[in-house]
Amino acid sequence: NTGKSVQSALERMIRTLKTFEKQQIPENGIAIFSGNVSERDNVQDFQVFWVEPPEPVPLKLYRCEQRFVTAPLEEMDANEATYGLVAIDKGEATVGTWVGSSIKVIRNINSTVPGKFKAGGQSAQRFARIREGAAVEFYKRVADILIKEFTYMKELKGIIVGGPGTTKNNFVDGSYMNEQIKQKILGIKDITYTNAFGLKELLDVSTDLLNDTEVMEERKILQEFLNTLGKNTMMVSYGVENTKNALNMGAVEKLIIIDDAVSDEELEELSS
């Protein structure tokens, strides 16, 4: 019943919290969620998830609901750059996001792809077709999650896909996702796990992709500045003093600061 489910969720949450040592508690606090995430009736699958918010948690909130209450966290990171993470193999897939310093699991689903050893009485060709059909159905389910979660996410900067073996490549190279989602894929990485830990592993091995994305964003902003400078010099300002005057007049839409071009004192004044 509901009471027993709540008690089981709290017990698992407490066990998870006991694994933290005092020095391991994140600077911004933590938001922890525990509950039965099974999508099938009469089947229990209690899971515990925790995230470090992108800024200090402004409230203490305990809520017992049918769904995890994430609104306070979503308000915090609504404008933060977000990256989609997908860890996938033939057995399962986990889809999540990375925002600021936290990884959020959106969905974890299992596939119905049978093992490589066929059941007795089946021909190799028929068994191969069964496995292929189940894999296609699984890929479509994962793609549907990406389309639903990421298509209209304005703050999404890109998606990284990872997993062991060739499943991840078959998924990306197939026709399961629409072009809008495919164009967001930054790269594909080899990882070992495809559960929630796999998302962390995927992030750990993707620093090159993330750095490249930041560089491209900087280039885009600088190119916009140069294009505007070439069309209308009255719409741009450069140099420390001119920029300070524009800031004081409230006339700045975008501020570009090149660290090496200003002193620490000037940088602090412009940033404030």
C-alpha cells in the first residue's frame, strides 16, 4: 500500500545519505529523490537519485507525491546551458541532462532484445530477425524520449551519446531520430555502463566535446561583434573606457571581456 511504499522509499533514501561523509556534502546542498519508478503495475523498482543544484538550495522541502517535485530546481537552472546525455546498449538506455554541476536522470528503460543464444527449435535466421526487430523497437522508444524531451529545450547546447560496443553507433546512424535532434549530437563516446552511473562516465570522457562547444560559442559571439562593427559602428563599443560609459548608460546588450586585455581591477569593475 501507499504507506509501505513511502516507508520503503524513505529507508532507501536514508541508506544513501549515510554513504556521504561530511566533507563530501556538496557546497550547494543536495536535492534527493526516492521512490518506486516501475512503469508496470504490481512491480516494485525503488530507486534513489540525488543532484547538486547549480546554486545553494533556498528552501527545505519534503513532499510525498506521485511524481518527484522538481519545480524549484528547474527554476534555478532554467537559463543554464544544458547538455543531453544518452547511455545505451542492447539491454538498456538512460537519458539525462547535465546542467551546471548536476546530472539529472530523465528516463531509464530496458529493452526486450533477447540474448545472443537462441532458444531451441529456432533457426539462426529467424532468431536474428527477432533480435533485429526488438532492437529497432527499442531504438524507436529511446528516440521518442529524446524528441519529446529535447526538441523544444531552448537552453540545450548539444547531445552526447555513449555506450559499449556498436549499439550507440547503430542508434545514431539509423533513421530513428528526426534531423533536428540529430543535428544536436556533438559526438559518440565509448563507455562501460548504461545506467545512471553511465551518464557520469559519459560526462567524464566528453571534456573535449564540451570544450569545443564553448570555443564555437565564443567564436559565434565574436563574429557577431565584428559583423555589427562592419555594418554600423554606432551599435558597438570597445575599449575599457568606452565600454564603461556604455554600461553606465544601460546601453549594453552583450558584454565581451577578454581576460588578457584588461587588468584584474578593470575586470572586476566591468563584471560588477
